[in-house]
Amino acid sequence: MPENKKLQIKLIHSAIGNQIRAKRTIKALGFHKLGETIVQADNETIRGMLYYVNHLVEVTEIEG
């Protein structure tokens, strides 16, 4: 993957009612509240985290 790519990630659903692992993954990504948008580097670690919580977030690739 190119190193200059970034991922814009928006939390669109609450983690309430999900497994504790999903809640901890959302927190580890850097989210604090619903509707928040963060930017993370596009790497395999972040992609794996997003795969696990793909039902809670919306992901957009951006050039960084």
C-alpha cells in the first residue's frame, strides 16, 4: 500500500450492545463520541481493526 494514503473514518453507529472487543476497538481507533470523524494512516493494522467494526463506521480513502 502507498505510504501517502490516509483513511477518513466516521463513527456512524454506537458501540452500545456490541461485544466488548468492538467497544475496545472503537476506543483504540481514537473515537470519543458518535458522529466523530478521525484520520488514520492506511496500514494493515488499521484495516484489520476496521474489518472488525465495519458495521459501526464509514471509511473514505483520501490522499495525504
